[in-house]
Amino acid sequence: MNPASAGSVHSGVAPHLTLLDRYNGGGYFMHPIAIVGLLALVIVLDRAYALYVQNKFDKAQILSEVRNAIYSGRLVVVGQTLIHQIIQAGFHAFERSHKDSEVQIAIDAAASKHFPTIEKRTSYLSMLANISTLLGLLGTISGLIISFAGASQADPNDKATLLASGISEAMNCTAFGLIVAIPSLLAYAVLQGKTQRIIDDVNEVVLESMNFVITHREKLKGKSGD
């Protein structure tokens, strides 16, 4: 076979290997990897919505709301985000006793209640990425075992075909495992970073709000007395 004809053969084989062909050629372990990938996708969508939509807030606007509430003598902030609920817990504690320690305890209790809602399930992405990689490795080993076991008992003329089939299965499974694992790890890093930024922003706003309340303690006591 001359080089030109060999090149035409090679160029004619690759285009027929669609993603579905590669999936079907990866063996049994492609199915659990696909399930892991689907679970990872669901978690990513759920956490992205929770972090970027449900818990989105403007720090300057919330601090403005706190100042307006203090100036009016009515310690109420309107909103259903976790930062509103934590600030409101501090306001309630201040109205009950005006003691800094009790205010801090109420804030810590509210934070420990609400922070897990933005941290939950994100850590599963790292676990699923590891599982996907290990399933790909297991599929690789399985494909190689089948390949060499079959080749050892096959007719010499068929050994090359059996080896190529088994190695192809092994490599497809490895690749698919990595295709699921790499985006899962990237999503984990992005979502974990966003989670930490939200927690830091909440702590910053709550601290500034409570300092503002304490600074105007006497004014608020006078309003309470009235």
C-alpha cells in the first residue's frame, strides 16, 4: 500500500467515530460514568442557581437599609435572603436586651443555621470527579483483561483485531471518565470560590450593621423607651 492510499484509509476511518460510537465502544463501565456525569450536572445547576440567583445581594443597598432602619428607630430590614435573616436575628436580640454578647450569640446562631444552605452539595462534585476517574480506570483494566484473555485463545490471524478492540474499549472508557471528571473539578473550584465570597460578604455586612447599631445604641434605647 502506497502512502497516499494509506492516508486515505486513515482519513476515512476517523469521521465515522461519532460520540455515540465511542460511548458504545467503551464497554459496560461507560453507563455508571454517564450516571455520575448526570448527577454532577444536576448538582452544578442546582448550586449555580442557589449561589448566583437566590443568594445574590447588594452590600451597599443592604447597609443603606440598615442605616435607614436605625435612623427611623425601627429595626427591621425587608428581604428573604440569608443576609437579611441574619441581620434581623441580630436586631431582635438587640431589641430584647441591648447586650452585645446576646446580639453576637443570636448572629452566630442564625449564621450556623443559614450558611449550610449555601455550602451543601458542592463538595459532592469533588467526590463524583474522583469516582468518574476511578470508573474510567476500572473500565480500562476491564477492557485490557478482556483483550488479552481473548487474544491468548484466539486464532493468530484474529489476535490483532481482538487486541485492537479491547484496547479501544479501554481507551474510550478512560477518556469518558476524564471528560466527566475534569469539568466536575472545575465547577467545584468555581462554586466553592463563590460560596466563600458570599460568606465573607455576609460576615462583612453583618459586622458593619451591628457596629452601626452599637454606635447608635443610645438613640435606639430612647426610641424603645418612647
